[in-house]
Amino acid sequence: MQNYIRKRAVKIAQYIIKTSNTVRQTAEVFGISKSTVHKDVTERLPHINKELAEEVKKILEQNKAERHIRGGEATRKKYAAIKNTGKKI
């Protein structure tokens, strides 16, 4: 594995731990794909730093468990905006 990939994986992991952001949010911040973020933290990171990988895994599991809540909230906001303005978003 190339050195820049190792550094990126660690940087991403530290960011996720610091912010508790989702894979999608993290990918946007780093300017890379969701697939790359996911691969870095689930496949590459355990070979680089097991403890860091475990911390990130806990956050990703929490985000996954809360995913349906965020989706429902977004839908609620969308239809509230449509109702209030009469326009589609």
C-alpha cells in the first residue's frame, strides 16, 4: 500500500472520530468518493492502526443505526417546505 493512501486513511479516520460525520459527509469534505472513504476505513485502516479502526467502526455503526431517522427528517422538511411555499424543492 502506498504511503499517501495510508496517510489518507488515518486522516479520514481521525476526521470521522472528531466530527462523527457520515461516510457521505466525509467524502464531500475530502473530495473523494464514498466508496474510497468506506474502503479506507473498513479495509485499509485495520492493517494500519487497529485501535483507530475500532473507534471509527463504532461511529459508522452508530451512523448506520441513525440513518432512517435522518432520512425521515429530510423528507419531513421537504414536504413542510412544499406545504409552506406551494413550490417543489
